[in-house]
Amino acid sequence: MDFNFKIFRGKIILSFASILFVCGCGGGSDAKGTEVVDENNSSEIWHFQDTNLFFSIGNDGETKVYRCSLYDGFVEDNTLSGFRDGSELEMSIEGGEIQRYLIDENQNLIIGDNLTPYSVVSEVPAVCTDDAIEITYYTPIETSVGVEVEFLVNFDYRFTGEEAVIELGFTSDEDGSYTISQQDSYEVSSSGIGSGSISVSHSPIFLGDSIQYYLHINMDPIDPGNEFYPFATDKKLISILQLNESL
């Protein structure tokens, strides 16, 4: 598989990008609901400017990912896990395969033939007012392999640009990558905070007992070309039953 940092229209190829953009809300928080970074165990914090994501890398090598949420500032995605060992970084989505990346001396991640730059910063900010999207309601939360059902998704978003399109996707490979449905979509034509709803028909597939199956939502450039960075993403877990389990 070609590990590229950018996202390709249609199937979201698992790469450093899809590890970053398949981020859901979660993690520990303080009494105010904001995310807490353990500074005693944090040796470095990396900021990826193109995606506005932060990595907190502990002295023990443990790596956590923080993204901009709609309501709670930067939050940890606890469906991701990572570990740094010298010049190598391992990352994986919950239930997916481990992906390995190299770190060079100029503060780049080496992903295939691409260099993805980051900057070292002092902290993960508590506040974020950039692009964000959050699934507020979805149904069904449980369905069966190979049975076509209609998924209804309500969402809230914050957008700082001029135009975007919001679409749904579903896990499509054992590595955790996902495919955009391209049935229904929701267009955003101005900046600000808003909400909407999308429904698509989908037949879940069986990818293995250990593979988590997710419903994804992307807020993307409206005319991205072949490669692009999503403005924001969210995901929700779908419980998938095999046919013999649902009888």
C-alpha cells in the first residue's frame, strides 16, 4: 500500500493522514471538561500545521493524538495508539494494523516518498476555534453483515472557510481505511456554526472479529481534485453482527 499523507477522493487510504483524520472525541478530562496533557510524562509535543493536530510524545515513547473538537477545545482520540522508538513512530487505529513511519533530523515524518513537517511546541492549546464536526445522533447503532440498511446521521459543525461538502463513509478494509458513500451529501456555503442531516443506504461487510467497524463523517473541500486534506472528521462505532448471530 502506498502510504501518502493526503486523502484520495473515494476510498480513504489508511496512511498517516487517515490515522489523523479518523479521529473521534474521547479521553480523560479535568473538572471543566477540557483535555489534560500529562506534562510530567510529555517529552515533546508536535504540531502538524496542515491538519491542526497535535502529538504528545511521552518520555516512555507513548504517543497520543489531539484534535480540534466542536465544543471542548483540543481533545484526545483514545481510539488511536502510538509509540515512538528513536527515529521510528508506530501508530494504529483501534483494531487495525500497526503502521510504521520514520522521523528525520529536520522534524519531518517520512511517509513513503513524502515528507510531512511538524513543529515542536510547548503545549496542546486548551481552546480551538478552527474547523470541526461532530455526529450528534446516528441510527442504527447495530446491524448485520450484508444487510442493506439506511443510516441516518445528524451532525453539528463549525466551518471557517467559504465552501465545503459533508459526506458519510464506512470502514472498508482490515487496516481501518474507509470509503466515502457518495450518495447523499450536505453542502456548506458560508463560515459559521451549523447543523444538518444525511442519510445513505449501506450494506456492512465482515472484515474479521478484531476489526472495528465505523461510520465516518467528513467535511471536505467542495472541489478538492485528486488529493486533499479534510477540513474535519468524526466517527462512531457500529456493532456488526454476522448472520448466524442475528438469527
